[in-house]
Amino acid sequence: MDPNYETILDTENLIWTMLVYLLHGSMVFFHASVSGFLLVTGSLGLFAPEFDRIWLHRLGAISVGQPNTRILGAVRLVLGLLLLAPLVLGAPMVVSLIALIGTTVFLFLRERDIPTEDKPRGRFIRLTAIAFAMISALFMLWEREDNLVLGIDLLVNSIEWRNEELAWQYAMDAKSPKVGDLAPDFELQDPDGNVRIRLSDFRGKRPVALVFGSYT
């Protein structure tokens, strides 16, 4: 493209666009983080219940090593998979919404039942997961779309739009006059439509300034 072109951006629109992308990106992160937390702790609880308990406690998997470890691990694993169902399997948005609500309730009840002496270990991660699940569910209710699907669609559409715009600019740039070239001839009418004026009529006589705008 011609490096002498200037790109003029509306700062206000740019800021709002960046905020929208930041918001949707945050929801994707929250949603994916909750799913990852459930999948990791659920898998370890279901398939490796005797794994290093100290390390798991730091992840917030307090139930590991208890009699119901496998059951709670299976519940976590199912919830984590359901959160990914709309993106991976094309399931309806309501599947992940119900899973988010179920996750919030499940983790809240688990937090309430954890013995006081065990609560400090991994509590930050558990409370963060609860908060992320609640925020993700509320945002889905507002948007009426799955967070992951909406975020991926937004990203894909942005990439496609950018590629289309760049292709159009490169195509038009090849046809446009460059710095130092003569401006292409054109014809205009006066406001009454009576007089036709061509740019070439002024060539070699006087400079021509084109002013674009609206006047009232």
C-alpha cells in the first residue's frame, strides 16, 4: 500500500470497540477457567483420588482422599464438560448456562461444608472459580449466547473483516493515483445543475482545492 496514505480513526469508536473486545475476552477467560478448574480437579478426584493431597489442596480440591472423592470428581468432570458442549459439540447455549449455575451452587455448597481448618488451603482458587462462574452465567443471560461461542465468533469475524478490508485496500491502492501523479479528470455540476465543470478545464490555469464536508 502507499505509505503516504493516512489512516484516520475515530478515537471514541476505537475505545468502545476495544472495551467490547476486552469484555468478551474476559468472559471467554472466566468461562474457560471455570471449565479447566472443574476438569482438572474432577479428573484427579475421579481417576487419581490418592494423588498428592497437599498439591491438590492448593488447587482447591479439598475433597480428594475423602470417601466421596470419586463421586464429587465425577460431578466436577461432568460440569466441566458441559461448559464446553456448545463450543465443541454445538449444543444449545442453555446447556452451558445450566452447567454454570450448577457449578456455582455446587462449589458454594462444597465451600460451606469444608472444615474450618482446611478452608485456607486453596480457598482463593475456589472462591475465584465461584465468582467466575457467577459472572459468566450473568453475562450469558444478558447476551443470550454461550460465552465461548460468542467470543470465538467475534474473533473469527474480526479476522475475516480485517482480511477483506486489507484486500479491498490493496486492490484500490493499485488503481489510485500516487504522490506526484496527476489527479484523474472528473466532472461536477453547480448546485443548480446548470453548469458542468471539469477538472481539466483548470489544468495549467489555477490550483483546485477539494473540500469535503457538510454545511448548513
